[in-house]
Amino acid sequence: MTTSQSPAPVPPSSSAPSGIDAGFWRRVAPPDLRSLFTDIIGYEERQLKTNRQVEAASLTIPLILSFGDPFEIALGQVPTAENGLPSFLAGLSCAPVYIQSNGRARCLQINFTPIGARHFFRFPMDLLTDQMLPFADVAEADLAVFVRQIEDMTSWAERLDHALASVARRLRQNPVQTTPADHVLRRLVETGGQVSVRTLAVEIGWSRKHLAQKFRKDIGLRPKTVARVIRFGQVLKHLKSGGDIHWAGVAVDCGYADQAHLIRDFSEFSGRSPAAWHASVLNGSASAW
């Protein structure tokens, strides 16, 4: 994509929350870097009113660079003014994220994978687990310069093009140092979270205990938890298709032992029952709370 092009609005099927009057722009990561980050999103609210969003647990590690009023954001609970966060980096968590804004939010969001975030920020991912850290606390000097440059720009096309080029350049500076935990993560994703930790431990020649410890350090959660998040993500894909849902069949297709396990994970990762989430998908309010 050339820099002369204006950023294309995100289509309705994207992560853009429904019911919020806002502009969305997007840049997709280059093919050779999509294992490290997926995309960069521009977001600008256009109407002065309270907006609420909820994001279910996922394997995305987002960097939020704010140019407007800060979001009020909290893990697993309704946020208050004390939870106001401007620019921040969010680690992996099992809890849903509740977000509130006043209609003046503007931000640029860079969506990293766990491997990409570790390579980009150059520290273990368990330091981020269940946390949202101010960007100033995790940024090296060159990253602080990058943010100041973004802040001085006035168009979303310029911001997104500059961010895409800067992120790609930093990720390509040095070869990615992959670890056995990265191999395990890849295998979990490839199998939809349906390969056993015992099998993966044998593949890399580690004990399950050692694998769990090293995996959490490198990725941010334990392998069994990541497998559950992946299976949950498969369920969300089923729900987006609309129509009637046969929950027992979905549970089997997504690798759950039974429907009860699906319901348990869904409640933990989204804050709702599967039926309630599905109903909100059908009426266009899945991202609200």
C-alpha cells in the first residue's frame, strides 16, 4: 500500500464497535511481519456522549497511543474515572476489558502478537500479564520520539503510514529470537487449541512444569490457558455467522469436553453467557455493556 493512498475505513465486519459514531482507519501489517503484528487502527469519536465497549479475552497485545481524552478502562469490572488511561500497553489476560469514553477519544492502536510484542519492546511478556501499563513506563528513548512524531501529525493517513513504517523498521532491525515457547504457541494456534500440553512438552523435550513456566514468561499466559482462549475465539467465529446455534455441536467442533466447559470459559473470557453474547451479536450490540 503506497503512502499516497488515504487509509480505508474499517468495514462493519471489523472490530469497530457498533453504536458509536466514530471514524476508523486501518493499515494491515506486511505479509512477512504478520506473525509479529496484525494491523494498525486509527479511531476518532465524533459525538459527545458516553460510549461503552467490552473486549473479550484474546491473544492480541495492543499498544494504544492516545491523542484525545483518555479512556476509562478496567479488567473484569466496570471502570471509573480513577481508571483513566491515556497511552498504554495491555498484556494478555483472561478477563474481559470494559472501556468507557466521553466522545472525545482519539487514538492509534497497534495490535501485536505475543511474539511480536516481546521482540518490539524487548522484555518478557509475563511482565504485562493482567496489566495495562502506561506507555512511558515501557518505552525506550526511540519509542518516545516515535510517539512525539505521531502526536505532531494532523492527518490519519500520515499517522498510519508513519506508524506502519516505524513499526516495520524496528521489527526488522534484528532477527527475531524465537524460543521453544513460540513453537508451542504456533502449534496451539494451528490446532485450534486442541493439542495436549503433554504432546507439546514431548515435542520440545521439556517437562510440562518447565514448559508452563517458560511459556508464561515468553507469551504471558500458561499454555493450557492460551489453548482455552484459542478455543473461545473459535466459538466467537461461530457466533458471527448468525442464525441458530446448536451449542452442543459448537462445543464439540471447538474442542470442548462438553457444553458446560464452553459456558464456563465463555463467562470468564467475555463476562456473559454464550446465549447472551449471541443475542447481542444478532441485535448489533455485542461490543457494548
